[in-house]
Amino acid sequence: MTQLLNLMEAAKMLRIHRITLRRHIAEGSIPVVQVGRRVLVREEDIEKFIADRTVVRKQEQVPDFVAPEPVQPLRAKNQRQ
């Protein structure tokens, strides 16, 4: 059986504010079940919402060692060129 969560529980699971959750619901990003006046969210719909927004970033290929550029020595103010 699917577990139904109230808005506070669903917001805690997503680690977002309850109002932000309501915005996602209003946009249609998260479907809800209404039982009388209660608005409930299926746990599997929250997991799908997370999965749909998961981004895997590619790491740039960086060589193991990058030679530093040579540094010019500092000259004292009164030293002539």
C-alpha cells in the first residue's frame, strides 16, 4: 500500500518550506490526493519529483599536475634596473 503524507511530512522529506511545497503542487510538479479537506502526497510521487530533478554533473578533465608559471622576483623600491 502506498504511504500518504500530509504537507508538513512531505515538506520535511523534501527539506523545503510548506509554502514552497504548495507552489510545486500548484504548478502541477507534485500530484496530490484530496480526501475531504485533507491534501495528501504519495511518498512515491515525492521520490519521483526528486529523481526528475537530480542532475549529474560531469567533472572537467584536469591533468594530475599543472606546472606553475614562473614567478618574477620582487625588486626593492630603491634598487635600480
